[in-house]
Amino acid sequence: MEVPWEEAPRFGLMVADENDRITEFQEKPKNPKSNLASMGIYIFNWDILKKYLTEDEADPNSENDFGNNIIPNLLRDNRKMYAYHFSGYWKDVGTISSLWEANMEVLDPEHSGINLFDDNWKIYSRNSGMTGHKISSDAVVENSMITDGCRVKGNVKHSILFAGVQVEKGAVVEDAVVMGGTVIKSGAVVKHCIIAENVTIGENAVVGAMPEGDSAGVATVGAGIKIGNNAKIGPNAMVNKNVEDGEEQC
Amino acid sequence: MLNSNKRALGVIFPNSYDALVPELVNVRLMASIPFASRYRLIDFVLSSMSNCDIDNISIMVNNNYHSLMDHLGSGREWDLVRKNGGLHIFPPFAEKESKPFIGRVGALASILDFLRQQKEKYVVMSDAHIAVNFDFNAMIDAHIASGADVTVAYNEQELPEYIKKSNDKGFYYTLSIDNGRVTKMYINSRETGIQNFGMNIYVVDRELLIDLVNTAFVRGQEFFERDILAPQLARLNVQAYKYEGYLARISGMKSYFDENMKLLDDYNLDGLFSGAPIYTKIRDDNPTRYINGAKASNVMVADGCVIEGEIENSILFRGVKVAKGAKVKNCILMQDTVIEAGVNIEYLITDKSVTITAGKEMKGTDTFPFYIAKHHTV
């Protein structure tokens, strides 16, 4: 999979010849020689894999790592390794901003190329078992994805709500990913952020902000956290402790 | 037997009151009528039984039961896949001389041998026309504490007008109660004011039930209430068990519409769902998507929908599509309904997989919502 050069150092990278045979493998290098990222999906011949794993296990100097040991050992022995080019949607969501981005891309399948909505290629998940979601007459919902158990009485724009999220009257949710069971109290403003499960955002609290100039941080709030009334959480905050009423964090 | 320590087994009559909603049961039976955006009526009684540790459940289907069998599958969603007990679906016994049963007596008579072989001391019987989150354990406790032969559940309410007008389509029962004991059962009463309205949910000792059904059947009797209980209230100790929680009783198209719409009020929705969980068949749909331009106001929507138009005061079941420029108001749209661009509809009930093609305008009224049958394209 080709990734943007600036992101390449996050990945295991392959250098391949014109026949897609892999000639070099770099695990998260500072100076990448290639932008062909390994997706971490391999098909091995079982006997080869067994041999190299067994040898690696017996080597006291090995880090026992696929990218750092097994693949380089296979290269050293001149084993035949070939790259398979994948061209569909793929995203490593190993950072906060890429996780946020990937969620937002789901709302725009035409441009992002992600398609979770193919009846012949379903994506299965756990089912919450909750009732259908409710949108009240006070609510405004725009370009969002909402699932069972949600109750929306406020404004939800360009956001993803997981099962059982409550958005109270007058609350505003924009460009946000809100996970299951979270309650956003009335008057709260939640923007450009990821809120984990079972969080309570207090009345008139502010979490995150839309990007301005250089600041495009994705605020995060950890699972089970309580954000007090009128509290303010800045766009770069990673909240993992309860926040008192009126407290500010940037 | 593994389930010999269980107190009660369950028997459900999914066809009861089919005649009250002829449109909806054209291709199904009462128990598999879609309700509350993602459920079928039987989910409520079945989940309630399962939640109360009743895991030996017999379903006495009579006709039109394909959709119910498809919905129930092996019973996995209700945790009823068992080596002993579990879910039994009893179709009518097809012999040359026999005809399908009419009332509970005929249905139970066809499984007397099965009932004799079971180990549970009590039998819990229910229809499926009431959506209720029912605590059967509390009722069984009351049955044991009172020493009753039979305990009948009821709620206090006025009789709905539409059920009074439909007395040729199924019996309903009201009770006179003296100090907890039922002294009289009235069939198809026309009384006004608050009544003790029978919910057709019974707890009865298994061996007594076998006895009563056997005797009634050989006399050619059909109905448990009319032919067994009502004439023997002096001899049998029939106790009344009052249910005070939320319930939705389906007794006609109008009540089907109203009971769905009532759930748009969170107070009612919480009344029905805040107890033990109600399970249903899982469809593994995506979350519902509201595309730019969509407007939603006072709606309950299941997963798998794609909303590009306007929806208001409506219930949408799973997989409904509402295209750009369409307006949906005061409607119930069942699974996989497609509303094309520019459609304008009010007071409409669309059955499964109905398509309303672009630009159509259709309006029923509050007192008479229009109904469009399964798979039709308008």
C-alpha cells in the first residue's frame, strides 16, 4: 500500500523490484527509502514460517519482532518474498488524529473510498440490543451517523454517535466521534474531538474546538470521565481524570 | 433432566387475535408483527420469559407462521438453544380427520403427551398481542403464595372503543375481583369506565392444566377462559394478578398505529424498555446515516436507514430509505421501505419492502391511516 511520504516513517516499508520481489525491508525508519507500507497482512508457507519462528525463538539476541527480525532474516537468506499491491481503502488508525480522520471519512464515502455499506460485504460487529434511536423535535441532525439507543435533543453535525449516546437539549456536537453510553448535557459544546465510552460532559461545558490557523488538535476524553459543568477543555487536551466544574485545560 | 429445577414452562399462542389486524396478518401472524422500530410482538413475551429463567417454551403456531419461524430461528437471540427444553414450535397436527385448532383447548390438547413428560410444576401461558416487559417470576411467586389453582394477569384500563366494535373477531375478558379472587369473567364486555382487563397471561399448575384441558377437549370445548375458567369460578381458585407497568395492547390497525406512535414519548418508551432487556433477531445493519439536507424531528429510527429527506413524527424500521426532497409525516415505515425523491406522505403504514415511487403524494388521516401491503410498489 502506498502511503504519503511524510507518514512513511510510521510504517514497516518495503523496497521492491520491477517484479514486486521485496529487496529491502525497513521497520519504521527515520529516512524511508520507499513509501510502500506493509499492511501487516502476510501469507507464509507454513514450513518456512515455522522454521524462522523456531530459529528466532532460540536466538537470545533477537527482539522477537516480525519487522525487525523475521522479515530481515528471510531477506538475508534470499527467500522469495513478494509484495501484493492493495488499492482499496486502508488506514492505520494508530494516532489520535488518524483515528478521528478515519471516522470522518466514513461520513464521506464518495471521496474517501471507504464503503461500509455493501450488503454483500457486511462488516459485522457486536449488537447493542438497544431500541431504535430517537431524534426529538428540538434536535437538528446533519450529515451524521447515529445508531441504536441514542437520544438526540440537541444539534449534531458531521459526527458519529455510538450506541446509547444522549445529546441533551441545546447541546452542540460537531466533527466529533462520541462513543457508547456517553451523555452530553444541555448547553455543552463538543467539537473536533473523540469522546470515549460512558463519559459525562457537564452542562455548558466546552470540549475541543474547530481548527484555527495552526491549531488543529483533536481533543480526547477517556472512558468513564466526568467533565464538570462550565468546564473548558482545549483542542490539544487528553483528559484522563475527572474535571471539576468550571475548570479549564488546554 | 437439566431443567427439572425450573419452576415453570412457557406456552405462547402466537395466532391469537389475528382477526383484529387482518391487513398485517395477511402474510404473517400476530406474534411476528413488527413493532417499535426493530422488534416483533413476540420478542416481548419471549424475552420476558427468558429473562425470568423460563427456558422451556412451546409456541403453538396455527397458520401463516413462516415469518415467525424465520424470525425465531433456533431461538439463539433469546438464549433458548438447549439440549433440554429450549424453544419448541408446534405446528397444527395434520391428520385426515383433524382440522386446525381454534382456541387454547385444542392447541393444548394436541400437546398433552408433551406436557405430561415435562418436569416443571407450573405452566405460564400467554398470547403475543401485548408488548409488555413482564416479570413472570413475580407472578409465579404470587401464584404460589396465594395457593391458587390458576392466576390471571390483568391491568386496569378503559376498554378501547375499537375492541368493543370487534367482538365477533376474538374474545376479550374483564374480571370481577373479590379480595384477590376472580368471581366472574365477562366476555366482550361493553362497559365504560375503568375495567379489570384480562391480559390473557396465566399461571396454572401443570397437572391441573392437563386435567382441565383433557376434560374440556372430550366435551368439544374450545376456549380456556370461556369454557374452562368462567363456568368453574366457584370450584377453581382463580386469583387475579394486577399488572401496573406499561403495556401496548394491539387490538386493531388504529391501535397498532397509536401504540407505535406513543413510543415517541420517552416516558412511554422507558416504561416499555427500562426493565429487563428485550431481544430480537439481529440484522447486523450499519448505523443510520443522515445525509446533508436531511431533517428529522420527533422520530424513532432503527439502524440501517439512509435519510436524505424530511421525517417527522414517524417510526422507521430497519433499512428504510428516504430520498432527497421526500417528506414523511406521521408514518410507520416497516423494514426496507423505500421512499423515493419528492414523495409526500402522511398517516401511512407501509409494510415490509414497500416502494413509493418518485413524486407520489398519499395522505391518510389520524383516525384512518392508510396501509400498503408487503412488497407493493406504489
